[in-house]
Amino acid sequence: MIIKNKFKFIRSITIIVFLLITLFSTSIAKINTEAETISYTVSKGDTLWTIAQEYKADNKDIRQYIYEQKKLNNMENANIYEGQTIRIIKEQ
């Protein structure tokens, strides 16, 4: 009897965890697909910080926005160069 109850408990927990992971993944995918991206040509003096100040949502942490820009553009660091074209998430 105890073994059956343990099995039911483990099965229930597994189902709950699976559902939570599915819901979380769907939410993240939805957020990423809803964001508008634009092509941005880097001008002299631009940094990811200055670009983020212009395009990020007012309530968003600038460091998180910069992290997302680097990820979107497959960048290992925050170095950008004049004339370079990058994709930018336009949140405003």
C-alpha cells in the first residue's frame, strides 16, 4: 500500500514539473516572438549601453537588455564597431 502511494506521489510530482516546464518554455517563446527587431547600423561613438538607453522599455533593467542584444546577435562581448549592422529589440 505504501509503495503504491509513493508511486502515485512521484508520478503526480513528475506531471506537475513537466507542466510547469512546458508553461514556462511557452511563455519565453511567446515573449521572444512578440518582440519587434530592427536592423541598426552602428554610428561612431555608439555603445550597446547608449543603444539600450534608446530602445529598451522604461521598466527594464539595462543590463538585461544588453544581455539580450548580445545573445540575439551571437556576440561574445559588448564590442561594436562603426558601420556594423546589428539586430536590436525595439521595446518602446
